[in-house]
Amino acid sequence: MNKEAANRYLKDLSMYVININCALKGIKSNIIADLSYVEVKRIVITTNNIASLSDLQEIKKYIKNSFSTEVDQISFLRLPQSKSYLKIVGILFISKHSNIQILSDKVESILKANHIFNDIIFVSKPKIIKISPKSDIVIICINIWDTQNGSNVKKIINRHFNIRSFIAMVRGANMNPEVLQCKNCWK
């Protein structure tokens, strides 16, 4: 969503919530849109209950019709989810054959093309962290959207796949593993 559409949406916020509720009532839905706001080029709509797939489709249809010129595409609608943190191990920072560093954008395209990451939505770009300043091995930290019971993580944790000529493995990680923290300070 561009800035002008976001400002227009914010200006007429209550009207859009009322219209979304009318659209939901038209399909005999039991949910009601409580709140709506714009967050970094995204529209966030909260409801009084968990929305069904038909509810989400009706909201998507309303938004596309209301913002047909300003919204290029609605990439996905999703129910509230949690974040899961993973790390990928077993990769060299610089390829010995070509002396090319591994880059975050390249890693992301490789991961999205790999079959084990089907239906996985990344929260942010992968972070590449060298194990030590003199080491040529890296850990790639990825954050993904997951369900409350962790079903997305269960599908890919401890799985192997190839990046370049290396066999990488997906492992579980702590939140923000790239930030070094003293455990005594965080008690």
C-alpha cells in the first residue's frame, strides 16, 4: 500500500470497519471487525473471534475492491501466528572454488526455491553470522511465521538440504541468537 492510500485509509477508518462488518454480515459470518489500522504498508484488521477461510476471503475481496488502484497485490491473509526461530548450520562463508561470499538475498532465494520451505513465510531476511572472526563457517538465522503449536517448525527442523555444494541442516534456535547477552545481566 502506498502512503496516500494509507493516509486515506486512516482518515476513514471507522467507515472501513463498518463496511467490512457489513460484508461479513452479508455472508452470515459470526465474527465482527473490532479494530483496523495501518502498520508499515500493511492493513491489520482484528476481529472478535477467529476468522474462517471464507471470512478472510470476504475481507480480502472488500480490501481489493476498495483500494483497487493503490493495492498492487494482497500477498497473504493470515490468522494470528507466532514467530519461530531457526538456524541453518554447515555452510562456508566464502566458496573455495569461486571466492564469492554468501549473501542474505541469495540465501533467501535458495531457501524459497527449496521444497522443504514450501508454505513457509519468512518474518525477515535471513541473517548470516560468522561463528568467529577467523572462521569461514557461518550460521544462518531465520525467523518464520508459525502456528501456536509449532507445526511449521516440526516440518523443517532437523531436515537437510543443499546450499551450493554443502549439505546444510535446519536446527532450532533461541530468539535473536545473533545478539550476545550476558546471562547474569538478564536474571
